Amino acid sequence: MPTAPKIRVLVAKPGLDGHDRGAKVIARALRDAGMEVIYTGLRQTPEMIVSASLQEDVQVIGLSILSGAHNAIVPRVMDLLKQNKMDDVLVLVGGIIPDQDVEGLKKAGVAGIFQPGTAMDDIVKFIREHVKPHSVPAAR
């Protein structure tokens, strides 16, 4: 019996924030849950994140932001995804996101926002429930 393909997730640390422990913890939790995780490392630009997402053919992008730059970075990532016709990619944001910014990020297209203290199981469950399967080209 064939198994379902693994969910492909790109975890990125955009901006100048140099703290990546949370991103690494998330990446490990998603790997332990059976997902394929690509971690881009620190100080990624929106262009670098979208380019890597396109090259790696991911279904999910997880942005870990502690710097407070989420209102500048996230809309740029969402615009670049739209320009590259990657509207089916699930975008998640984790980190220090003030409650008053949550609604604006969701309006920009972010599917889920996970603040400090969110259980890893909740993030895994959210991804599994919301990820869109890649369309498979028709056989000829």
C-alpha cells in the first residue's frame, strides 16, 4: 500500500532577528511528526524565503519572527507568493506577535499565528488539517 507523500515545510527566520532556538524546536517537532522540513537559517529576506519555497516545492511556510518586523515582512512574503502563483502554500507565523496585529496578518493571508506557549501538537494538528495537497499532473 503506497504511503501519502510527506508534508513539506519550510521554516524561516526573516529579518535581522538572531534568535533561532524556537525555529529549531519547531523544525524538530515537525520532523518528529513525519513532515519533511527545510530550515533556511537566520536573516532571510522575503525574496530568499519565497525563492527557497519555490525551489523546494513546499506546501507550508513557517515564519518565526521575534523582532517585531512581522507587519513589514509578512505582507511582502504574501505578495511574492501571489506573484509566483503560490496561493496554495499555507503560511504560518510564530513568535512574538501582539494580539492587536493578529487580525491584520490573517487579512494578509496568514493561515495560522502561534504565539509563545503554543503546544507543538497543536501546530502539527493545524498543519495536517489545513495543508492543501499538491495537485498531481495527469498521466499521459
